Amino acid sequence: MRNMLTLKYFNDRIEAGCDEAGRGCLAGPVFAAAVILPDGFSNETLNDSKQLPAKKREELRQLIEREAVAWAVAQVDNEEIDKINILNASILAMHKALDALKVRPQHILVDGNRFKPYGDIDHHCIVKGDGKYMSIAAASILAKTHRDEFMRQLHERYPAYGWKKNKGYPTREHREAIRLHGPTPFHRHSFALLDNQLTFDFETQDSKI
């Protein structure tokens, strides 16, 4: 059985976990979430959202939104991504999620290795933190499920691009739709939309040339 994730980095502080979703997509916003879990929280299935099937992510989303001390989800749209680049947009989305929390954290855990200071609150960046700390895993699940929901809604307006399935990631089918129909107002023009750069197989989670 997989070991349960660690609840907190500092047991004596109000701690928020942050993560983003959609950083590698060709279209749509980048989403981020911030989550403060209660002391004593325990869940054996909570994990990095990429390691969970969609049905389990949705079940955990409901649990997290019901039981968290505080949670918030924010987004930065594709136009802003093109202006400030995806790294800065991802960090901005996390800051916006932290802004929206109803409880102010005393410490921030961030998935990955890059972040910008958020006011005077200490933070730690944790590489692959969504598979190590519950609050980051919870944030990854909220960011992912809220973004997927957004892209499914966009799919109704732009069905040719297959966003209901690929969620904006650079699958071969998505690139072919761009070639045939051109970009939409939701595509990221600072990303290479049509060349033979790295493509992402959404079904297998593999990157391929």
C-alpha cells in the first residue's frame, strides 16, 4: 500500500499548499489553487492529481472543498500568459489564489522549485511536492478539476479542438485542428502551436517528439 502523504511541514503554523494546472497547454488559462487543511486531516487516497483517475479527482475535490479550513482557485488567462510568460503567470495565479483565501496562512508550501515571495509569509518550494504533502496534493486536485471543467465548457464553443478530451494539451489531434482551423482567441500565441516541438500524449502522460 502507498504511504500516506505528510500533512504539514510545520506542525505549529497555519499552512497553505499551492499548485497549478495547465502550465504545458497550448490553450486556455493556467489555474492555481491554495488549500489549508485542518489539523489532524487524514486521507489515504489523497495524491498528486496526475496519479489519480478523473472520477477519484472529482470525489476528492468535493471532500477537500467540504473539509478544508480554507481553499481558493484562481486563473490567469492566455493573453496574460503571452505577456508575462507561463512561469510568471503560474506564480501570479498562485498569488491570486492565496489572496482569495478566507484564512491567512503563516507558511506556504509550493509545488516545484520556483516561486516569488508572497508578502511577508515564509514559503518552501518542494519538488514533486504534490506527491509528498497533503495540502499541495489537495491544491493540485482543485486546480486540475476546476481547469478541466473550464476547458469542457470551452469545448462546447470550439468542439473541433477536442478540449473535452485533451484539455488544451499539445496532442497530435489538437495540433492538427490548429493547422486546419487556425488558433482560437484562447490559444497561447507565445507557445509554438504548429511546429514539431515536444508534444504531449494526454492519455499516456508521455512526452514525445
